[in-house]
Amino acid sequence: MSVISSKDVYEIIRKTLSIINSKIMNHGEITGYILYKMLECEQIYTEQELVDYTMLGILHDIGLYKEDNISNVSDFETKNPWQHSIYGFLFLKYLSPMDDRAEIVLYHHLDYNRYGLIQSRYKHIIECLNLADKMDTFLHLQKEKFEKDYFGCYRDIIFSGAALDLFHRAEAQYGITANLVSGTYKEELAELLAKRAFSEQYKKGFLEMLVYTIDFRSEHTVVHTLATVNFGQQIGRLMHLGSRDLRDLYYGTLLHDLGKIAIPLSILESTGRLSDDEMKVMKAHVRITEMILAGVVEDAVLQIAVRHHEKLDGSGYHKGLTENQLTLPQQIAAVADILSALYGKRSYKDSFSSELIRKIMKEDAENNKINKSVVDTLIKNYDKVIAEFEKEKENTIGLYLKIKEQYDVISERFLSFQ
Ligand SMILES: [Fe+2]
Ligand SMILES: [Fe+2]
Ligand SMILES: [Fe+2]
């Protein structure tokens, strides 16, 4: 049995990204829907291909979330379209199950008359996404921003004429614009994504991509979630949790800080002590996580995620629960989160020495903040736990550096396209 259904994976992505900027998410959904209908009209794709391309259509602007201030989306889309195209591509390529199909996102702002400069086996999907993207902007947002007879003037220059013809055929067959106006496209999208049960790997891939997209906003938080998941799993195994508890703990820790997506970088990266008001904002991430996950993941997963700041003596947040209200997996998640914070480098501190970390954790356990037997188990196995985590960390940091490096290389290449 699966903890999170395919439809709900999509729902988590949708809700999370909507919190940062609902305009981008709406635009993504409409673009994805238009693309889906255009491709469906051609009747040459498997159901899995349709799902994959539709997901890419929905997520085509995911690179915009790398920006901290994305209030003026249309500026990013038109003035400097490469940055988000490249980040979106890199996120999807390295962090999602999309691998080389991520190219479709890389080129979504490339003018049609430049296609000769690129090599891609997905040129047709690229031209369709490019058109779907413009169609949404045209139909819904700023018709007036388009020159009169835009679609007549720039055929086969900015966009592909073949893609436009395909759109018109799909429009005649399915009534795309009518479905957009009435809102029924949302049900159609949900149906498509529910029809195709994603594999566990596919779902995990997308959730991990979502989490990394958030963590990658700041170099300091980039390994925090990964470390929490890793420590949680290791401690869980040492404490002999059953496979179901381990699985719940995995998803609970993976999703525990999703709500941080709504916290401004100035607070996340603050180098000093947070003021009371800032602390209030920071603490809100738990409630936001709860808002996103409520109703879309099993309760066991939800509770692990939203209780990671609770303390056994009731001094934690956001509910102030006490020891007998907190399950062992929830208490392990809290310990894993603290260990991750102490062990990791942050904007306001360097990594602590292992003596200091052990001392702090022991004190916390003695003061009835966190579970004593969990801490004892951790400390007994401390070096092994850290060594195992370090191995995995190398890969993530490697990935992070690779994405930064690739970003520069690709930007360079894109300059020649202008
Ligand atoms: Fe874009
Ligand atoms: Fe777009
Ligand atoms: Fe947290």
C-alpha cells in the first residue's frame, strides 16, 4: 500500500507552490492543460507520455521559485527568461524523474527561428509548450500586451506555425478555452493524473524535487532536510521501528519543513538572533506545512511532519503537546531535526564539534525536552551515524555544486541565442 497517492503528490506540489505564488501555479496548470490537449489531439502518445509532458507543462516555470522576490512574474518571463528556464531545467533534470525530457523546459522561451541552433529530440514538444505558454498569457492575462495580430505576424518567427495549427485543431475538438473559462480543466487534469498510478520511485522523485527546490534557495539549508531524513532513518532502525513506522518517518521528515517555502530568505538566512516578530514568522512554517499536507497524506505522516518542534515537557510548538501525546516516530523526528540543525552549518553558526553536540543533546534529554532513550541510542552510535550521513551528503552537495556550475555553462551558451 502506498502512503501518498499520485493525485495527492500532485496536490502537495500544487499547494506548496501556490503558497509562494499562486499566479505561477495557475499559469503552470493552464499551460500544462493546453499542452495536454494539443498532444492528446495528435493521438500518438502513450498515456505515460501524456502524463509526463503534462507534468512538465505544469512545472515549466518552476525555476522562478529560485528567485526570492517573484511578485512580478511577467517581468521574469519576458525580460530575462533564461535564468528560470535554466534553473527549471536543472531542477527537473537532476532532481525529478524527468531526466532528459527536462530539455523541454530549458527551451520554452526560445524563439522558433532559433531552433536550428539546438539539438533536441523533443523539438515538437518544445514548440507546443512554447505556444501553450504564450496562449495562456494571451488568453488570460494580458491580451492588451500583445501586438494586434501577434499570431499572424510572428508565425514561424517567435512561435511555430505548426503548433498554432495544432492548437486550433485541439480547440475545435475539445473546446479548450471554454474549459478554461468554466474551470473544468482542473478536473480534467486531476483525472489524467489519477488515471495513471505513478510508481513509488516517480512519486518520491517529485516530492524530493519539491523539497530540494525549497532548500536550494539557500546554501545553508540545502542539506538540512536530507540530514533530517537520513538521521531519522538511521535512528529509527537502531530503535527497531517496524517498516511501516520507518516509511512514515521517511515521508514525515522529508516533508517536515515544506512550510519554510513561505518564509522570506532574509529570515531563513539571518545571521543574528531573530527578533520576536521574526521568530513568530519562522515558527509559522509548521502551520504552513500542516496546511499543505492536511488531507493529502496519511495522518501518521502528517503528525510526524507537524510535531517536529514539540518538546516532551510541553514547551514546544505549535500545539505545546507533552510526552504521552507524542509517538516514538514523532519523537525521533524531533531528535533528527535537532541533530541536523546542530551538525549542519548555518548562516548564523559553524558546524558544532561532536562533543558539543552530544553535550547539548544530553542536556535536552535530561531537561525532558527530547526522548532520552532515543538520545542514548544516538550517542552510543554517534560516529557511525555521522559517517553514514557524510557519505550521502557528499552526493547532495555534489549535486548542488553541479547545478550551480551547469547554470553558468548553460547561461554562457544562451547568450549566443539572443
Ligand atoms: Fe517561463
Ligand atoms: Fe510560463
Ligand atoms: Fe522546522
